[in-house]
Amino acid sequence: MSQSPLIILCTCPDPATAERIAETVVGERLAACVNIVPGLTSIYRWEGRMQRDAELLLLIKTCQAVYPLLEARIRELHPYQIPEIIALPIQTGSAAYLDWIADNTRTLA
């Protein structure tokens, strides 16, 4: 596994869930930073019906090396049966910021 930086998208149903996940993954060094973005309206199909819900979006900055642990931890903490957990590679960015992400996520031996 590499230290390739990732941004993870994860929607949450309420502020308490969003804060619990954010604080846990940063505290456990599975993420360097989590932004909580309020005010989303999600429209989606679930169990054959159209749904509309207010949600919050987590923008989670991490590295590829810890992604499997991060995904598992989100699944443990998240109330949804199938939570949105989407990993996007960070192609480029400030070298200092990308180094900071790597320095603040758990390194696996």
C-alpha cells in the first residue's frame, strides 16, 4: 500500500453522526482532517422508491495505506445499511498539505 492521498466522500443523516465519525477517524489517525458540510439534499432510489433526505457530507482526507481500516471503521459507526463511502485520488495539490496528510495518518508496519 502507498501513501497516495485520497479524499473520501461520506454522507451522514445528522450532525451527531457526522461529528462522531469525524472525531473517531481523526482521533484514530485514519484521517488527517474531516470537513463537515451541512445543508445537502440527497435524492436517491432506495428499496424501489424515490427518497429525499437532508444530509451532511464528510470530506475525509487520508492516504491509500489506511483506506481499508478507514472504510471498516466508517461502516462500524454509520447507521445506514449501505453508507456512501467513495474514495477519490488526489491527483495533485500543495506538496506541504499532501505531506501533512501523510504525516497525520497512521502508518502501517
